[in-house]
Amino acid sequence: MFVLVLPVRMVWDGLRLAWRAFARGVLVPVGRGLAWLGRTCVVAPAGWLWRNLLAPVCSGVALVLTWTAKILFVWPWAGLWRYVLVPAGHGLAAAGRGLAAAGRGLARAGRALAGGIASLGRALVVVPAGWLYAHLLAPLTRGTGRGLGLLGRYLLVLPAVLLWRRGLAPTGRGVGALAAWLWRWLAVAPAVGLHRHVLTPLGHAVVAVVRGTGAALAWLGRHLCVLPALALHRWVLTPLGRGLALLVREIAGAAVVAWQVAGRVMAALFHAVGRGLYVLLIVPCVALWRYVLAPAGRALRTWMWRPTARAARATGRALRDAGRAVGGSLRDAGRAVGAALAAARSSFRATRSELRRALVGAPRSREREPLP
């Protein structure tokens, strides 16, 4: 914890406090200053320019265009419709209604007269007229038709053609030329003059004002926003970023080196502790077993256990012989004494093996390994 966690926490707290101090002391005042500068130098002049120049100019242009459109397009057609076409339509409608009423009266009178004359006409007119037409009027009518055709051609058609060619057509062309001249000088020429001498200069003026305003705003934005931002980036943020990058690289390198050194120190410490435990515990135990307990056990086995065993075996043989000699009753006693001795021997062996296992562990091979 003291080698790894505490330095990392100290570095983290230091960086956090440094960033908080940098934000409070540098970024917040710079941001507030830029915001005040933008409001003072960009937003307020743009609002004043719009309220006092662009909005009145746009309102005046819209008013002029509206009145021009009304004068050129709305009022002439409205006057023509209201004072010419509507009264002419009402007069034609009244004349048509009068003619329709007269036609209906004449039709009723004609039907009544035709009903009375029809019967009389058939008796007094149709039959004599048929005979007269068939024998007199038909030849006369054909001759009269030819004569009337010639008269109509020379008295109606040719004068009408001459009237059209010599009178109506030149008059129509003159009226058309007069109407075209009036349209040109009363509608087209004022519209062209208005467009050329009023709307075009006004549009050029508006475009010039918009371009000048755009250029002024671009100049203000460049000198008030772009250049300070570039200077801030070039002379403040870039060196600060490089310094922070160098600081981070150095801190990272130091952390890596500290981590490696801490790893080597811990490895050396563990090696020293293991070597000390080996020297202080394992070597004395091995030496105690090898040079004290094992020779003592071998001496005990050689000088105590084997003679005792031989004596016990000899005693047993003597007892068996005495028992054989004594008899069957003593054989049982000898067997009991042998069984007791065998039980004692097995218990002694078990005790010795347990003591050896408790002291040195499992039994090893007969080859002795040299001490390190």
C-alpha cells in the first residue's frame, strides 16, 4: 500500500487539485472574458445594426414593392373589372332578359295566330299556293334566285369585302397599334423605368449594404474571435499541452521504474526471507536428524534393541525348551509370554516409526543427499 497505492493516490489528488485550480484561475475567467467580448463586440453591434438600419431598409423596400405591385397589377385590373366589365355585364344581362321576354311574348302570339291561320291557310293559301308554286312561282323563283344572287353578290358581298379591306382592317390595325402604343407607354415604359431607375439602384444599395455588413462582421469575427483563438491555441494551449504531455510521460516513466524497482525489491526480500528460513529451520533440522537422531537410533538399535531381542529370543527358546520339558501347561504360558513380547515389539516399532514420521517426514531413499 505504501509503495504503490499511496503514491498513485497522491499523484491523482495532485493532478485533480491542479486541474481544479487551473479551471478556476484560467479557464473560467478566459471563458467569461470571451463571452463578454462576444456580447460587446459582436452581438450588440449586430443587433443595433439590424434594429436601426437593416430592419427599416427592409421595411421600406417591402412597402415600396407592395405599393408598386398594387399600382401596376392590382388597381388597373380592379378598376377595369369594377367600372367596365361589371356594368357592361349588367347591361348585357338586362338586354338579354328584355329580348328573352319579347321573344316569349312573340312566341305566344305567333302560336295563337298560327293556330287560327293554319286551318284557314290550308284551305285558302296552301292548296292555291301549291298550285301557284308548282306552275308559276317555281320557275319564277329560280329566275328570281339567280337574279337575287347576282344582285346580292354585287350589292352586298363585294361592298362588304371592300369595306373590310379598305375600312375595317386598316381601322383594326390602327386601333391595335394605338392599343400597343398605349400599353407600351402606359404600362411597359413605367415598369421599365421603375425597375431601371428605382428598383435596380435600390437593390444595388441593399446588396452593397449587405456586403459591407458581411465584410464588417467577417472582419470583426476574424479579429475578435479567430485571431485570439489562434493566439490562445498557439501561445497558451500548445505549450501547456506539451508541458502536460512531458509531465505525463515523465510520471508514467517514473511509475514504470518504481513498479520495476518495487518488483525487484519484493523479489529480493522474498529470496532473503526464504534463505533465512532455510538456514534457520531446514538446515538445523536436517543436521539434527542426520548427526544426532539417526546415530542415536542406530546406536539404540545396535546396543539395546538387538541384544534385547536376542536375549528375548534366547529366553523364549529356553522357555519353549523348558515348556516342552515342563509340559503342555507351561507351553501355553510361554506362548502367552511370546505374544506379549511380540506385542511390545510391534508397539515399540510403531512408536518409533511415528516418531520418525513426526520429526523428519516420510522415509527417504538410502542414498544420502549432500547438504547445500
